[in-house]
Amino acid sequence: MPFNRKPQKFNAQIKAVEIGVGEKAIKIGGENILPFYTFDGDMGNTPKVGVEISDMGLEGAVAGIVSYYEGCTTAAEMAKKAAEMEGADFVALSLEGGDPNGANKSTEELVAVAKEVADAIDLPLVVEGCKNVEKDSELLVKVAEALQGKNVLVLAAKEENYKAVGAAAGLAYNQKVGAESAVDINLAKQLNVVMTQLGVKPESVVMNVGTAAVGYGYEYVVSTMDRIKAAALAQSDTTLQMPIITPVASETWSVKESLAEEADAPEWGSREERGISMEIQTAAADLVSGSNAVILRHPQSVATIAKMIKELA
Amino acid sequence: MSKFIVIGERISVTAPSINRAFAEKDPEPILTRAKQQLDAGAYYLDVNIGPAESNGEELMKWAVELLQGEFDNVPLALDTANMKAIEAGISVYNRSKGKPIVNSADAAGRIEYVDLAAANDAIVIALCNGEGIAKDNDERMMYCQTLLERGMEHGMEATDLWFDPLFLVTKGMQDKQMDILECIKMFSDMGLNSTGGLSNNSNGMPKHIRPIMDSAMVAMAMMQGLTSAIVNPNDLRLMETIKSCDIIKNNTLYADSYLEL
């Protein structure tokens, strides 16, 4: 009997969200197929790769990252260098220095950094907060205001602060806004619902549904992303038809496999190789589970994942 | 599984205001009811223009264009005894939100409605009835087979026939209610879609009882595999029940605001 190919068709589509301005602007999402199922239909826009830098510089970074940014003294210089990285589609600036339990930099200082970085590059910019809900409610609002016209993606509005962050980034200052939940499908959906009820256009929302480093309960990440794409495409659930962005590096570079020095764990071999491996494996798994964009740090990871996307898409 | 499909029943000549609106081609009462139903969660709207023997074709075209033009190509069930009027409606129908539904065929005098749906790539509501009400499920399933075969012969997908067991009034036919529910299970076990005028079960009951009875019926019927119903979506209790059953069946993903969606 001859093989009879039956494409899996959906009457629904993930929304395409544009980030950045000008020639280098990117679109993520737009597909009406499962991840990389290009044999079934249109992938829309290929998944995108972002390079993460931090207002804290290269604190704790491995040698390969340090040497890549050699000579850079400011975040703006690092951003330029990050934008040149092979495989980079956008730059992600983490304002982790704002954490009140860490460096506790002022909002003004961090907004100035964000402004410098945004002015230094023509690649689209994603700005990540410091993860402290209260500080981010103020910080991300000011960032959204200061970067008007740049069409940045602000990460992220959470259950506790979506009104402040969502209203500022998504409504008042016309940026794109991330909706962050931590591997919780019901909350992911709820956040999209309340953000749109707030008046934020669905085309302005990108989901960060969370990830774990591979080996750290990762199967929940897969089932979360699977269920979201299934609801969005197979059940035509419009509240979940937003693309997904996944900050991978911040997860994978903080687990022991990526932190333990070779001197402390000689049987594990090179720390840098381990760290790259964790970053690549997690990013690859996120992408095939449904992420439309990943945020990475190491040049080798960025190049490898960009190549993987190119060859699969 | 996909979401339960609510077909709003309120655009019907049985309502005096709508009857008059069709007679006078007055859009306002029709659009008002359409909006109320869509806001409440209807997906399809039933458009019952009555027998419409004289001007059915023109009237159905007018209604289809009016509703689809105003409400982003809302999918419609075209409901009339005038077959030509249904065909005329389909000729101007936009399918981007769903195929038109032909309402309805049965296994006796109205079996040609299946052919009509097949010829126009439409969905058809297939009432498992012959002449008079089926006496038991053997008879219902015989009609089901007849209708299914008729559709398949004409090249339809089995899923485009939505089988209607014919909901019966509880006051007077209380002993038949479980038969109806078992019939729905048989459709479901065959992988078939189903629908029907579910609120018929509460006909003649006091007004405050009907939403309760209809909600209980829809929950039990959804448990049996009912995939759609022709109902009044402005019955809040009924819609809350349907949305909750969709959650329990995993037809929609839960979120705290699910009742508002």
C-alpha cells in the first residue's frame, strides 16, 4: 500500500509578535503547526535566539564568556559585542543588579543602563527585571517609559504585578510585555486573560511559561509547553495563542553542573564545557517543546542553537 | 477533545419580535439578539426564518449577510423547511469561522437535507427520527445508520453529520430520559458528533425550574459525549454548567477566570 501523507491541520495560529524597530526587527510566533513540524504546514517565523548580558557585568562568568567580552567596560559596549555574536537575533539585558537582596541598584541607575544599551544597538532588545516583584513593578514601568519608540519586550509581568507592569509596558508606552508564570499552565492562561482584560492587545503579549535546567524536573516544562500549544492550536484557545520566550541561561548557569569548579569536581571535567552543554540541551529541549525564542549567554551555545534552528526549520 | 459547541437558538420566528423583524427586514432586533448570544458564549447562531415559502431565498441571504457582516463571519445554522432558502443562504455564506450547518434532516421526509449538505460541503443536523418519535434506541440507531450511510454515499465526512437524538419533554415522557442519554453514548462510542434542542426536556416547567433542569441535563449529556446543543446561551446557569463541564472533560484549559471567557 502506498504511503499516504496526512498533514495535521489546525484552524488556529500562534500570533506573531514583533520586537524592535527598523531592519533588524524580529517577529516571533505565527506558526500553525507543532514545533518544527514543517512537514505539516507553515512555521511562520523561525525561533529566535537572544544573547543575555547583565548590568552586573561578567560576575561569575566562565572564561569563554569573559574572553568574548574582553575590553568591554560598560553594558553598552557589551551589548554591541553581544549583538555581533554569531547567531544572535536579539539582545537581552538583565537588570539583576536591582535586586534589593543583592546589589540593590537604584531604578534611575538601571534605567540609565537600559537607555545606553538600547541606544548602542540596532538589534531588538529584551529587558529583564531583577526578579523582585516589588522592585520590578517600579523598575520595569520606568524602563518601559524610558525606551518608548524602541518596541522592546519587557520581562515580565507576573501575577503579583501584572497591573503595574502590563499597563505601563503593554498599554501606556506601547512596548511588548512578557507574562511570566513558573511552569503552571493554569496560571499562564490566567495571566493572559487578565492582561487582555486590562486592555493589553493579545499581539503585544509574549509568554514566559518558565523552564528548568534539564534534569531538574524538566518533564513538567515539556508537558506545560505541550499543553499550551495543544490548547492554542487543537482547541483554538485564543487566550493561549501568544508566542513563548524562554530565558534559558539564568536557569542553566545557576545549577551545580554549571557552577562547580573542576578543582572541586574533577570527575566532572571542565566547568565551561558542562555549562555550555546544560545551556544547549535545555535550549534545544525548550525549542522543540514550543518556545519561540530562547535567551542564552555563551557564544558557543548561541552559535549551536542558531545552527540547529537553521537546519530544522 | 474540542470544546462543546453552543448553537444559540434565539433568532427564531417563534419569537414575535424576530418574526416581525424578518417580515419587515428590520435588522435591529436580530442584531441585538445575536450580540446578546455571542457575548454570552454562543459559537454558532441558529437562524430560523420559519417555512418562508414565498421569499425564503432572498430572506435567508439577507439574514446571512446581515449577521456575518456585523459579527466577523459568525458561523450560522440555517434553519428552515425551505431547502432552496438554505442553498441560497449558503451561496453567500463565509466559511472562515466554520462550515454552515443545515438544520435539519431526518430519516424520513427530510432526508434530502443530507444531500443538500453534502452538495454544499456543509454540516447537517441529522435527527434520528422517522415518521413520528422513535420508540426506542434500536429504532434511533437504525435511523442514525440510514442518515450516516446517506451522507457517506454523497461523500460527506462522518463528523459533518451531527446526530440529534431528539430531546423529549420530561413532563409526560420522564421514563424516556435515560434512553436519550444512552443514545448519546452510542453516538459518542461511534465517534460521531451530536447536538439537539436540549431545553425541550424542561418544556412546560415553571420558569425558575428550567435553567436547573437544563443544566442537569447538559451535564449528564456531556458526560455521555454530547458535543453540541442548540440552546439559549443567555441562560447563565446553563452556560456556567457547560463551561464547567468543558473544564472537567479537559476540553478547555482551566484558568481562574474561565467563566468570564
